[in-house]
Amino acid sequence: MNEHPTTETAALPRTTSTLKSLIIRLHGYIGLIIGPFILFAALTGTLYALTPALEQAIYQEALTTDSAERGTAPASLAQQITAARTYLDADLAVSAVRPAPATGATTRVMFADPSLDPGEHRAVFIDRESLAVRGDLTVYGTSGVLPLRRFIDQLHRNLMQGDIGRLYSELAASWLWLAALGGLAIWAFSATPRVAAGKKTRTARRLRTRRRHSLLGLTLLVGLLALSATGMTWSKWAGANFFTLLKAGGWGTPRVSLELGESVAADPHAEHQASHSQQAPLETDDIDRVLAVARQAGLDAGKIELRVPGPQQAWQVREIDRGWPSQVDEVAIHPQTLEVLERVRFEDYPLPAKLTRWGIDAHMGVLFGLPNQLLLAGLGLGIIVMVSWGYMMWWRRRQPGNGQALWPLLRRLPPSALITLGIISLALGIAMPVMGVSLLVLLAIDGLRRDKRMPASEAASGSR
């Protein structure tokens, strides 16, 4: 029996120690360089989560009415559309109608306005009993967010800079999960020394902050991973890859076809990307019958939308209640015969499509209503505190020439570990292109640092 360790066995502790140091260095780089993007995404995301309640207060006049209390019978949808058209100062085509979902709520008559951005509509809010106009606002997307939430949404998603601005949010979402798992690994293999209560040195303060940072990260870990995953589904590049994979596997979100004999599987964000299309003249007398047919077909949600057909298209009637349980069934109805041409039910969605729907709605704060929104706000505030503590630790530890370098560590890895790490990085870079490009930039910055030397004792101990 050989009593001496083999070369591979002897090299294993060194490789493990180098990987630990590499995780610590990468975690520090993410916090230092990507941290500002994560911080801003958390700040705007927290504001976004709190806006539904603010919208109800700010836009109360447009959203609510007390006419029903006076015993007035609701007018037909056709009459409500006529009232909205009469009010308009422009000849705009009706694009969709959202009947009042409950007593005391208003009906939204939505118009396609070429002056607005894709996904936006001009909505006239009608009192269904008195036919009075209660508001005139720009709304956006399936959730029908109002101007305040739309403004915060644009800040959160793209800094109000269009597709170029979406790089920032995708950068934050792409690295957040890796930062969270890296923090978990550091906590697991590198326990923070306890510090005496009265000690007030810079090192003592840093270690106390590190302990708080670690404990908060562990508390928020599941939420951080969920935010990162669902956030990437909204991203331009990683999100596109994700939905391409879903469609290739036959797991895309099904949609009714508005053309005879066809069916499609669509991205659940497609309604946000659609441009304003030309609408066929609307026969207002038909819309009440279309709604009745949709109700008979099983669409029983309070929140429902009727999309006006374009030329040679069917009516699309869909449930838009993203709460729990989700009610997002939809039907296509022939504009002349009022025959139900096709129906898609949420219960028939593939499981990946259901999980995607729930994940997106939870990220938006609409899946479970107020509890969902409070949870998101708590996560956002937690991220803000964690990033702030991370910068405090960096500031207290800074030293001239303090390495924090990756290249010396990479060079110390054995070829097998380096190849494995390279394959994983390449796969992640292909799936998440913004992460891949930013990783190359990070490595380039690291390579240009003047002081690339790290004490061997520090790398072996894995200290921060």
C-alpha cells in the first residue's frame, strides 16, 4: 500500500483553496463594479412595487365612481364607447375595451394613438351608469399601468433610454444570482470571526458589517435568486434566448389565433412589444354580443379585455386577472357570425409556461396582490442595505496595492479545472450575452491593474 499521497491528491487542497479565493475575488468584483447597477435596479424596483397602492389614491377619480349607489342601471358597452368617442378631440380608432370589473369601477375605452409609444394606449375612463368621462390617461401593457407606474417601470427597466438602457437592468439581473450564490459559498467555507462588543477598530467594524451582510444575504437568498431569474425573462438578450428555448421545446405560452386555421405560441410579453396596428371600423352594436358570447364560452373573470379586430381578423377576448388563482383564458370570436373559433385555457398551458407566467406576475407584484408587493419592497430594501454594507466593507479594508486580482489565481489552477471553468463561463456567456461581455471587460480591467501580485498566504487562507 502506498503511504505517500499522489501528486493529484496533494494538489487537491491547493486547487480548492485557489477556487475559494477566486470566488471571493469575483464576489468582490461583482459588488464593486456591478453593485451600482444592482443598487439602482433595487431602488426603482422597490418604488415600482409600491405604486399600485399609490395609483389607487392618485387616480381615484378616474378609476372609481359612486353612480351605482344612486340606483342607476349600467349602460351597454356600446353606449359607453359612444360616450368616449364623443368626448375625444381626435379621430382615433378604438383598440380595446375593458368593462368595469366591479360595482364602483369605471370602464376603460382604449384608443390607438399613433403619437404614443408601442404598447401604450389612450384610455378614456367612463362611468358605466351615468356615462360621464372620469379620466383621460395613457395606459400601458396588459396590466394597464397608469402614468406614475409607467414612469417608474421605464426607469427600472431601461433608464428611459430604450433598448440601449435595457443593458443596465440585464447586467444587474445576470450577475445578481451569481453574487448571491457566491456569498453563500463564502459564508459556508469562510466563517467570520466574532468581535468583542466594545471593540471599535476599523477591522472590528468591518467584521461586524461583514457578519450582518452575510446574515442578510442568507435571509434573502431565495428571493434574490427568484428576482434574478424572473428579471432575466424580461431582458432583451437573455430573455430572447429563454423564450427561444421554450418555443423549441413546445413550452411556449399558447395564444389564440386571430386567423382561421392557425395557432401560435407567443412570448407573454408580446403585448408590450406590439406596435399600433390599423383597426377595422368598429360596429359598436356588436361588442355587447361579443362579450356575452365570451362569457358563455367560460370567461368569467371580473377583469376582461375585448380587443377590436383588425382587417380579416377575429375578436380577441381575454381574461386579464393576474392575481391568484390566475385567470388568463382567452377566446377568438368571428366578427360576423360571433362563433367561437378557438379557446386557450390557462389550465392547458404547459407547466414551463405556467411557471413563466407566475414568475413574471410575481416579479411585477400582481400575483398575490398587496402581500406580493410588500415582499418585493422588502427584498428591494434588503438589496439596497446589502450593497451599501458591501461598499462599507470595501472602504474600511482598502489598502494601497491590495490585489483583488483574478488572473494570478486563474494561472494557479490545474488545466482540468481551468478548462471546466472556461466551458461553464462560455455556456453562461452564450445564454446570457450581457454577462459574457461584461465578464470579458472585467477580466480586461483585472489584467490592466498595475499590482497583480497577491500574497500566497492570503490566497491559501481564503481571507477577504
